[in-house]
Amino acid sequence: MVTHTTREASDHAIFSMPAAERLVFDQFIGQSYGQLGPEGLRPAGNYNLETPSDAEYSAAIPVAHI
């Protein structure tokens, strides 16, 4: 599921999952990029804002509307 949020400087799609090993999270981020197109979004930068915690990992991907 994609959560789209607008921040002061840019738009981000936020993806979250339960905490897991780093490799699983990296694969999750790759899959998240595949979900942008069907949502009418495209990547708008070459970075992710990643927030790992004990319970949940989140990745914010900068996006623009197609």
C-alpha cells in the first residue's frame, strides 16, 4: 500500500513494513518502486529516506505525478 504525502520541499510515497533483516527491507524497497507507476507516480530523486525501528521499517521515496 502506498501512502502519498506532501512535505514542504517535495512529495514522497511512504512504504512501511514490520521490522525484518536488512536484506528483506532492501527487497521491499525495490518492490515499492514497482508500485509507483500504477499509482500515477514516478521516482523524482535518487535517494530514499529510510527509518528503521525495532517494530517497523519505513522508506520515503521522492515522487512526482506522471
